[in-house]
Amino acid sequence: LYRAPEAFHGHVSFPADVWSFGCVVAELEAGAPPFHGDTDAEHLESIRHTVGECTACCCCLRADPLAPCTPPSSQSDDAEEAADPGTPRPGVFISDEAARAAVRMMLQPCARARPTAREVMQLTYFVTS
């Protein structure tokens, strides 16, 4: 249940680890896994329904998902709304604002849009005073 979208196409790298960690944080905060499915197809559909698809480019489906790509100039309001795992939907809702922001960043459908592990650890959610 913690596989990144690009992993369904055989592409696994450090951004996929950030995705998986985001799934763990989402489950810890919400008390339920963010995505469901008994098959790969159901799991991928759950991801698409919750966070959307990699609409910025086709990088997640290329031989090298981390290679440079050119995103389109604008994104529709529907795509922006779909890219927020903190938005109430059937399944999971994260009420803590810092946790929701961290999960939103880690669960970007496009591997190139996800923060690095170092960047994740600098997010407000993980920084203690």
C-alpha cells in the first residue's frame, strides 16, 4: 500500500522512498492507510483518485523518471484539488496542518516534484523546538 505511482511502471528511486514515507506519515496521522486496493490496478486507481496523476509531464512513465522534463504552463483547478491528500475524501483526512502539508509534499504524483529526504526532514512537521 506504500508503492509510488512510478513503481507500478518499474521505476524505483529515492523519490519512491519519500512517497512511501509520506504514506506512513499519512497513516500515522489519519489512523488508516491513504490508499486501498486488492490489486495493482485498484491501488493505482486509489492513488489517482486521491492525489491525481502526474500531469506536469510524462516523467513517471519514461525510462528515467528523474530526467528533466518541461511541465505545462498551467494546471486546472480540478487537478490542483485532486493533488491535496488533506482534502476530505472517502478514506483519509489529516487534521493537523503541518502533517497535512508534509504529506501533501511527499505524495506528489510526479516523482520529480517530491522533496528530497533532507528537505522532508526540514519541514515544520518534523522540526521540534
